[in-house]
Amino acid sequence: MAEVPASHPQWVLDARRATGDRIRVRRLHLNLTQEGLAHTAGVDRSTLQRMEAGAEMKLSHLLLVSSALRVHVTDLLHG
């Protein structure tokens, strides 16, 4: 199993933060609460909160959230 680096490069942290921002902007555009989006996506609200905050996120969670937001996952990754 591959080791996880102790810290990620700044560009990775910036990309995660930007992805979280795009999730939040799209959620608000659809007039959804975090609770509502989390329920629709099938993830915990705390998971969605961490995603919007730019924390490390699982690809499966990102795919579920992008589907619930009715956008392609690449729209959340690249804007």
C-alpha cells in the first residue's frame, strides 16, 4: 500500500479549497441547505461540511455530490 505524504503541496490544498467553494456556490445557486444536499447525495452532513471547507475528500463522495448538484464532476474540479 502506498504511503500518504505527511503534507500536500500548496497547489493541492488550493485545488481542494476551490472545489469546496464550487460545491458551496452550486448548492446555494440551487437554494439547498447543507442538510438537504447531503440527504440528496446520500452523504453525512459533516462529510459535506468538510468537502465545502476544502478537506480531503473521497472520490465516491465527490461523485455523489456532483450528481446531486446536477453537474459533471469535472465542473467541480476545474470550474
